[in-house]
Amino acid sequence: MIERVAQSLEHLGVPAERVDAGLTVELPSERRGSFTVLITSTERAISLRAFIMRNPDRNHEAVYHRLLAKNFASNDWRFAINAYDDVFLTAYVPHAFAEPDILDGLLGGACAMVDAVFEGIARVGFDIPQDVSLRPPTAPSPESS
């Protein structure tokens, strides 16, 4: 099944790297920069997992509340924490999601979820001054050279 996912990613023009566990893809995020999604396959489903943020330094309850509220509004993706309380975005979907159009929507949904929550949870979970931008720097356009 992972080969079918690789073919669909190629069809979509999404570069994928093969790793022992499956595939990784880099997805864009206006708020966070890019993030890596690990895609693996089991006998029954496709599993996707992306690291989003380290364990917050403060206000854990408020951060987790925001993430749980976002989980409630999502169909496929869920925020989760690991044993170190680092934040991940996960999805566990049927093999039918390996089709290009469905996979494209699934990956787009991950980008949308990260963009919707990243700045808010980072500012609540860490001591970041309001005047400090969390957006990644943009590359200068070729026309400005």
C-alpha cells in the first residue's frame, strides 16, 4: 500500500522521501514554516504523523484545550501528545485515502489545521513577546534582486 501512496504523491507533484518506516513529505505552513509528515501503512490503514511543537513551557491546560477543541471540529486529523508531551498531528485513515484526490485533500487538511492553531498555541505555551513574529521569513522574490 505504501507504494500506492508514493505513486499518488508523485502524481500530485509532492516529493516524498523513502525511509525505513515508509515515506516522509514536507508540507508548507504559512504560520509554522514547513513540517514533515511520516506516512506508514498497516494491514488495515494508512497512518500519518507530524511533529508540531515541543512540550509547552507553561499553560499546558490552555494549550491542550485549544487542541482538543480543534480535534472536535476535524474529520480526519487529530492532535496528540507523546510521552514527553510534545505535540503531534495524526491521522489514521482507510487505504482508500491513497487515491490522489483524497490524499491531496488529507494533506491540505493537515496544513490548514497547523495554520489554524500554531501561533495561538505557541504564544500560550511559551513566553513569546507579542512583537516577535512567529511567521517564517520569506525568501526575496527574483524581481527584487
